[in-house]
Amino acid sequence: MIKYVLILKNRKKSLTEDLLNGHVEHLKNLDNAGILVLCGPLKDIEFNDGGMVIIEANDKKEAENYFLKDPFISEEYFGDYSIYELTEANKANNWLMGDK
């Protein structure tokens, strides 16, 4: 499976308890499906706060379908979001250095 990163930024409105609960339920659903890798808030003035979610999916369309179910997107809590494919560098793949 391929890892995809969702970056949320430019908060547009106040966070309500219902919105937060819906977002957390969405994250729990991703975790229960075994596809959630990492998630958490980003604290950066440039982003007007923001967040990141990393999941595993078969392709970008599948990842986007999962991400768009997040109330933080569907209820427009954040004004902008981007989805990126992540190539993980690690010991198992020699930090993407080939056979060096």
C-alpha cells in the first residue's frame, strides 16, 4: 500500500465540540480499518494552525475518498487541504540511496 499525506490549513471557523467529535470518530474509523499511520495538529502561523493525517491506500483516489469524509474538510473547518504521496525513507530501503 502507498502512504498519502493530508495537510489541512487555513482554519476558517471556530471549533465546536460536535465538529471535533466527528473528526475524532473519523480518525478512529481510519485506525480501525488499519490504514491510519499518523495524525496530529500543526502549529504554524503560516498555516493559521492546521493538521496532518497520513494513511495507507491503494491509490490517490482511494486516499482522497477517505480524506474527504473527514468533517474538518466536509464541513469546511479548514479552508485549504492538499494530498501528497509519501515515499518513506528508512533503513529497509537504505534511506532511498539505492545500493550505496
